[in-house]
Amino acid sequence: MSNGLARACANIALVKYWGKRDVALNLPAAGSLSLTLGALTTTTAVRFDASIEADELMLDGRQVATDRLSPWLDLVRKQAGIDHRAQVTSVNDFPTSAGLASSASAYAALAVAASAAAGLELSKVELSALARRGSGSAARSIFGGFAEMGDEFARPLEDPTSWDLRMVIAIAGRSGPKAFSSRDAMEHCAETSPLYKGWLASVPTDLKAARAAVKAHDLEALGAVMQHSALAMHAAALASRPPVRYWRPATLAILDCVEAIDGAYYTMDAGPHVKVLTETANADAVASKLRKVDGVSHVIVSGPGGPAELISAG
Ligand code: PMV
């Protein structure tokens, strides 16, 4: 076996992951809880071949550097006992590196495709741990619906079809590469922000509340936790030296808009865009309000997504 083709969905954290306890192993300093999104997917093909001289990566039709990918592929090669270089072709159906969690779907799809191409038969938990080595949030994208990250891997919390929810994503301004990658920013924040410790101390309480809210299908309770978690993460980031500020004027305008809508709750990641959780019956009304906000260029409505899946191998 040397080929693998897989698809994975992005996920949005409702209780954020922000900081590591082990940088080399990419282990998080605290847990996190997310919703996998069906409308944001990455499809990735991996081929290991003796005739390939160096690892190659094509992302959305463009050749890109493999300095982050190759050490990760080495983990797969080591585990499978193979030495071949790989050709990786990956396509996102949403803007790459714009704070829409492209590394989550990317490394989840990679873990499934590369392990199959290398002849490994990994369990979901092993795939989640492997995806984590590429990107912490990717560990959660192995699972559909709500997932909770522990230390080494994530676990599914709730069937994606069991709660009728939508995530309405408001793209704040032009999409494009963000100023600070989440990877660099969270380390910088842990090293320099006086608020980092307070942020970290708040995570277990938020996780417990979010877990209970998901179980009870209590959107109001989940909304309060997700907004708190996002604001606490961004507060810690803002207090870094030099500061890490992802928000644009449109970001704040969207928050104002969401706060005035009943049953709609926001979160933001390492970018200016805002993701709004609401019941499906409310999603179109929320989307049309967000489209009218100054500086919003685009709105995407997504339902929950399923687990990462292997499309073919051979
Ligand atoms: O997976 P990484 O290393 O790109 O970190 C993700 C960080 C956030 O998206 C801001 C939060 C999260 O839990 O996904």
C-alpha cells in the first residue's frame, strides 16, 4: 500500500486550546472542546514512493514548503518502518490560513491519508494523537460533532446529528494570511502575557460547564461559556508583549450585532473572523443580519460535520 486519500472537516473550539505543556510533543497545557463543521473540509492525497527524492506538498494547486510537514511525515515513516518520501496534495474548500482552522482539517486528513498510505492500521484515538503532532486542534477533527481534547488525544462527546445547530461564520474583511500563526502566538503569549496563567486556570471550569451544556442541549449555557473562553483567550493574547491582536473593526461590529440577537453566541480564533453558534431555525436570520455588518465580506453557514474519513487506499 502506498496511496491514501482522505477527507476531514475543520472544527471550531468552544472552549479554546491556547498554550502547550510540551512544545516538542505538541501536548496542550489544558483540554478543549469543539464542534466539527461540515461546510469546511480538506481533502488530501498522500503517496509514498521510492522514486520521489524529497517530500512535496501541493496546497490548493500551489507548491509550498514542507518544513513543517516533513518532520511530521517522519513520525509516520518511523512507525511504519518505511523510508520513502511522499507527495502530498491537499485541497481546502475554504480560505487557507485565515483563522478558519485550516490546520485542524489539514492534519486530520493527513493523519488518515498518510497512515493508510504507509500501511498502518490506526484506531481513532491513535489517529487523533498523530494528528495532534501536526496541530493541536487537528486531534479534535478526527471526530464528528462535539469533541473534547484531553491530553494526548481527543474523544467524541456527542453525535453530530443529535442537536440541530448551525455555526454562522462571518468573514471580517478581506481573507488572507493572518499576522501571527496560532502556533507562534500561543507560545509567545505563554512566555510574555501576565494574563496567561489566569487564562489557563479558567479552562477546567469552562470545560466542565461546556460538557454539561452539550449533554443537556442547553444553548444558552453553552453560549455563555464559549463567549467567555474566547474573550479570555484573546485577553491573554492582547496582554502579550508585543501584543497579539487579531481583531479588526469589523470583528467588534460583529460582536455588537451578535449580542443584540437572542439565541446567538460568538467565538473567535487566531484571526479576525467571528463564528456564531445558533439553532438551525435561527441560522438564516443570523446570517442575513451578519451580511449587513460593515466590513463583513462573506458569510458561511455550516452544520455539524462528521468524522475524518478514508476515501480510498491502495
Ligand atoms: O491547532 P493550532 O496549533 O493551530 O491551534 C489552534 C488554536 C485556536 O484555533 C485559536 C483554538 C482552538 O482550540 O482551536
